Amino acid sequence: MNFVYDATVLVAADRNDRRCWAEHKARLELGFLPLVPAPVVAQASRSPQQAQLRRFLAGCVVVALGESDAHEAGRLLGRTRTADVVDAVVVTVAVRHKAVILTSDPVDMKRLVRASAGEAAVLAGLERPAAARIGRPTRRRNVQTPAGGEAAIVAV
């Protein structure tokens, strides 16, 4: 299973969000090397002093935006009549790798995935359920992966 991070994940890592770092570490320990499209890095990177962001990216594969992916992202924007180029690139990379997208914007991502006619799962990776915010026990949710497998998502 592959994972693609959107800018929300990078911003959380840069802010030293413990949950973000713990989930990233778990993915690495399980042998998954998350993908981050280069435009996502551009969206989150603001200064050379962002040491946490650079440390986080050391455990990722930054995927360059080539001409064919750029055209595919543009096609998705045209089909959905939306304008967020970075979201379209995230979906293009995820579909190519049959990956799970971790995002805070699942509605727009799912719309783009449907327009692509490809396979990618979309998870709202950084949204905390109300039960977790008020100190209730963690919740486990199983999701279907694009390859037909199952992944467990644990909300803390």
C-alpha cells in the first residue's frame, strides 16, 4: 500500500504535531515510504528554518511533476471545474500509484478521484473525531484500500 501526503500533513509535521509524527513513524516501520508531490512541498515550505519539515521529508519520496502528470492534473481540473492545482497533482500521483491520500479535504479529493476514473482511497488523515477531543477512548475504523485489502485507521 502506498500513501500520498497533502500539504495538511506537512504543515502538521512542521508544527511538530505528535499524532502526525507517530503515524508517519508507524508507516515507515511497516515499510511504507510515503509519497509527496513536489507542488505539495512548495505549498508547505516557507523558510529554510523549517527544520521539522525537512526532517519529515527525509522519510518521504518527493515526486517530481513531469509534463504528463501536469497535463493529467489539468484534465482533472477541467472535468471537475475546480482550480486547486496541488489537489489535482496529489490525486494524479495517488491514482498512478494506487495509493491512499491523507488529507484534511476529503470532499474535493474524492471528487477529483472520481473524475480520474482511476483508483485511490481518500482518508481524512488529520481530523480528530469528537470523541477523541473530549477524552473518550480511541476509535478504530477499517477502510478498503484500492488493491482490495483492508487498512486500520486508529483515531486518537
